[in-house]
Amino acid sequence: MQTVTRGFDPKDRVQFGPKAIPALAAAARELAFLLDRGYDVKHASTFVGDHHLLSQRQRMALARAVSPAASLEERRRKRLERPPAALALDGFNTIITLEVALSGSLLLRGMDGTLRDLAGLRGSYRVVDKTHRAAELLLARLAALGVERAVFYLDQQVSNSGRLRELLLQMAAGGPVRVEVTLDPGVDGLLSRMEGVVTADAIILDRCSSWYDLNSGIVRDMIPGAWVLDLFG
């Protein structure tokens, strides 16, 4: 299988490097200020990005990392400190973030504590050399946490979703965690109505009943070489 660096952009080491951090951190604070006052994230990030002469990728990073205070408070209220016996996982969101971490590509620590990437799915996905290891880490973490049942929800319309489903089921067979994989055209809507959700998608986090941050622990404890940028730490 061809080696793929998921989420890699050759300009990231400069655009998110030490010299860029002060401007990015200032822009993040300004964006948060505007969001707290009711400004739309698209227009606010454009305004702040223009002021700081940020690239499109830097603006996208800010939009993904920054959240208004009201949303953060609600997410904190619904966040589970310990995982329940059953978890509902936003499959592509979770797997791709771990693939990015394993690739040494950029991850962003959001204001809500979750990890987000800039890889972008855009309707297409393919299993790469990092996919097997990402799934392996996920299943090991679920077992270590004592999770009994894990349901992965994959967007049916995304290419190779069926192949990823088969990989997950094959790897989980005979293991301590009962794994199910569901293909559905409306994953975001489904997860938004559930509890015990694993995702970093801001819209789902705002709408679901409760959520658990699985990826942060995996990256911290099992992928020590991951590149995690925290503009608020």
C-alpha cells in the first residue's frame, strides 16, 4: 500500500510555525471576541483574516478552532468525563484525525479541547497505510476504557465507506468490544440526536445529548510524535 501523509501541506511548517504563532493567536482572540458578540463565523474570520493578512488555510484553522463562549459552556456541560458502556462514533471524523496525527500533519486543539484537522473529506476517501494503525489504536483504547459496544457511523455517499466498514469489522472480530458499523446518508443528523457521541464536529457537539473526547487521549498517550497546535494554551 502506498505511503500517504494524510492532511499534509508543505506550507504548514511556515504558516503554523513559531514565527506565525503570535499573529495566529491574536487573530484567534479577536475572532472569539466577535463570535461572542453574535458575528457570523464566515464574515468574522474573513474580517480578522484580512486584518492579519492570513492565508486561506490559516483562516480555516481559526474557524475550526474558535467557538463562542455560549457554545463552549454548553459543550462543557454535556461532556462526559468517563465513557459510557456504549459509544456512537463519527467514523470518518474520528479515523481521519488519527490518520493525520500518525502522519505528523497539523492538528488543532479547539477551544473546547477537541482535536481537529484540516484534511477535508469532500466526498472522497480511500484507505491508506495509516488507516489500519488508526483503527488499531481506536479499538485498543475502547477496550482499555471498558467500552462494551461501539457503533461507527460512516457517510454512505463517501467513496470507500464500504471498504472502511469491512476493515473495522474484520479488525474488531473476536475482540472485547462489540463493534457495529452503520452506513447512512445522514450521519450528522443521526449523531446530533444521540448520547455518548464521539466526534469533533462542532455542529454535532452543539446538538447531541452528550459526548466523549476519545481522540485526545489516544493522541496524547499513543501518538507522542503528533503535531498539535494549541493557540489558547
